[in-house]
Amino acid sequence: MARTERHHWWKPPLALFLSVVLVLALSVFVVFVVKLIAVIRRMPSDAALFGAPVPDLAAELVMLALMTPVVMFVVRVVQKRRIGSLSSVEGRLRWSWLLRCAGVAAMCVAVSFGYLIAVLLLTAPEEPVLGEYAGTRQFVLAMTVIVLLVPFQAAAEEYATRGFLMQLIGSYGSAPAGRAGLRAGARRPGPALAATANRFFASPVPSILVSGLVFAALHDYLDWAMADVALFGLAMAWLTWYTGGLEAAITLHVLHNVAAFAFSAYEGLPDPSGSTGSWQGFSASAIEVGLFCLVVVWMARRSRLRRSTSDPAVATAVPQAPHGGTAPGRD
């Protein structure tokens, strides 16, 4: 969907570079504001932002949520295409489809966490499933932050990795119109290497692999925990390609994170950095992701969900005012 009539080979690297710079700049600004507040309020200075788990969590979620406006700005300004093309092949979030996926996601998350609790009780009965309760006030404050901000954080990660990044990589493949033209003899084929590269990037495999692995690399986990997020990233990248939109991935990401953060809030929001996870947690995630993908694919086929654009150049290019007799939307 990023391969519009305004596509040039240098635009994806520029868009990626600019998005990274803007995200880093905004993150530095947020940290600066947080530290300034901490100094004014004479909070203890340590490695944490506020020195308290709930405000720290809120600041971290806000910094991640800022990825959404950044990638939307870059798509509009650098790639000259509609912001809605990040969401789906229809150029917008398909809300009815998103709500249907949300129902499936809720079921899968419930099954996954129910399985996890059961398997932990069976395989490690001597260890508590949950840590010590942090207290009602702390828990309510944490859950308020989680419910209000996690949807934006999870959606931002989807827009950045499954929307923006996947489309950047896919834009190097031949546009559908170009492939049709070659078959019809309307265009002369380029060098063999260029043709091979076009076919390679036109496949969803590079986009899925890069998106999934980058998503995993953005998490400070080890061992089973890293395998867990890698599995989720790769599966959601494939499902995004299959359904032609971010809706399914967003719903599972949001509901899974809300549930996971809720358990963490019960324990006082311990720092998850460097977590190694467990085989029990990985198997629970595999059940959650596998079941979700199966049901969503079945629903997509049954409802004949639109999964591709008939002409990305027409569907996603930003319309321009006519000038000097040139056609709208062209350089």
C-alpha cells in the first residue's frame, strides 16, 4: 500500500530515518519534562523516571504511544499518501471487523491465561502463581493508567511495526499494476537482478520476518520471554498481511497487554526488563496466538473480507490539486 505513483526508492529509507529521529526526539522531550517535574517536586533521583511504578508506567506508555502520530506524519509528508493506508486496504480502520476480532481476542486471552494458571499450579505447585498484593490504592491507580493508556501503546506498536515497517519493505516489490503491465507486454522487463528483487520484496515473507523480528528486538527480554514476543510478532505480521489490515493484531495486542499488566499491577508493577519467561508462559502464548489466528482466518473467509487493494496507486496516493495540466496525484 506504500507503493503509490509517488514512490521513489529513496523515500522508504528517508521515512524510516525520519520516524526514528522523531520518536527519539519526542522520547527525550518526555523524559526531560518528567525529570523536570521530579526535580520541582523533589522526588528521589534514580534510574526510574518518577521513582514510583505507576507514574513511570504512564510515562513509558505515553512515549510508546507517540509512535502513532510520528508514523502518520511521516507517511503523509514523506510518502505523500493517505494516513488511512496504514490501517487497512480500505484506507481506514474497519471498525465492524475490529469489534468482531475484539470478541475473539477476549476469548483467546481468557483461554490463554486460564491455561497458564492451571499449568503453573500443576507443574510448580510449590511456587505462588502471583506475588504479594500491592494494595488496593496502588492496584486501582495502576489499572486506571493501564486501561486508559495501554490501548494507545499497543496500537502504536502495531502501526509502527505491522503497518509502517511492513509497508516500507513491501514498497520495494513491483506494484500490481506494474506486474500486470509486464504480463501484458506493456513494459519492458528490467535487469534480471532487479526483477528478482522485485519478486522477492513483492512476497509477504520479507516484510513479515523483518516486522516480527524488529518487534521482538524492541523488547528487553531473554530466553522464553524473547521467544514469546517473537512468536507474537511474526504471527501478527502474517495475520496483518492475510486480513489486509491492523485490526486483528491491534485487538489481541491490546487485550493481552491489559491482562498481563493487570497481573503485574496486582504485584506492584515489578520491572519486567531482563525477564526470561518460562516454557509455561510460552506455551500459553502459543495457544492464544494459534487459536486467535485460526478463528480470525475462518471469519475472514466466511465474511469475504477485503484483503487487498485493486490499485494501490489510486487507493492510497494523496490527491493533489491540478497544476499546469498535469493529472492529480502525479509528480
